[in-house]
Amino acid sequence: SLVFFLMLLSGCGSKSAQPGMTTDVRDGITIHNGTEQLFYQVGNGQRGELRFHFKGETGSISACVYMKGYPDYPYYRGQNIPPSNFTVVLLDPGEYIVDIEAVDYAGDYTIDWSRR
């Protein structure tokens, strides 16, 4: 499988048992806690791009991108991700899952998706 990424690649590890992502606003800053799971589809001959944008101030956030059914073989895994912008390119057809886990993550994050 071909993947282009700008961060370290390794196994995904265990998932938190917390159901869903919760947000709270303290002193005008959004605090994220919990997990979020997102799904993306790449068709034959397509190229998928996940553009991650992390703008956190405190706390921690982790992300894992893997093909459905293969969580032990991630295309990307990052823990305690610092403020950053990066892209993960998905070239193999199939359904991909992105797991996000946050612990007192103060700030914002977005994931932009496109297929070509």
C-alpha cells in the first residue's frame, strides 16, 4: 500500500472506551474530551486526501487512519500531536476509518477530505 505522510507511521493500539467526543467552552476556549470515529471511501482509480489541522494549546490529541477491518495496520498514527498541518494520501480503494482521541485538548482541529 502506498501512503504519503508527514508524520511517524506505527500501529494504532487500543481505543478509549469513552463514547463520542464531548466539548466544553472554558474562558472562550473549546475543550475536547473523548473519541470520534470518521469514515471515508476511496474508489478504484481514485486518490483520497485527508488534510489534518491541529491548533491545540494544552491537553493531548491522537489520530489513527486505517482501512476498515485492519486497525493493526495503520496508514498513519500520531500521539500527542503538536499544533500542525499535514496530509495523509490514500491510494488503495476501500473504506478508511479515522479515530481521534482527545484528553482535555484545548483548541481546535479539523480534517478536510477530498477525492480525485
